[in-house]
Amino acid sequence: MPMQIGLDELISMLLARIDNMTVESETQKSRFNIMFRMLYKKGLFSDEDAFNAVKDEHLILHELGLLKEMPDDTAIKGAADSLMLW
């Protein structure tokens, strides 16, 4: 005989899973923040490196057709600065 679960139980299980994924996401974000902060303080990458990486990423997305047009350097610098603050 198949096991039956109620709609409220199903919703509860899904919400618990979403909460768990949110916590995992925040943990990953904290780990990346710590690692990149250490690398930046050691001088292993610079603001210019962040700018170039953001520009390269946008170029790849543009070449794949996921971006209609390349953003200008001011927008890319803003994204790179935002990334460095994150």
C-alpha cells in the first residue's frame, strides 16, 4: 500500500529544503569572501585584475549571445568595484 502524505507535509518538507539551501548559499558566500579577502591582501590580485575578469566574463557572455551588447568600461568598472566591495 503506497504511503500518503498530506499537502501541508509536502509544503513543510519543501520549505525546510529551501531554508537549508539558503543557509548553504550564505555559508558559501562567506567562504568566498574570506578567501578572496586573503588573496587580495596578499597582493595576488588587484583592482585591475577584477576589472579585466569582469570584462572577460561579459565578452564571453556576449560571444555566446547571452548579452546583446557589451557594456561600456564605466559599467564594467562599476561591476568590478561592486565585486571588490562584496
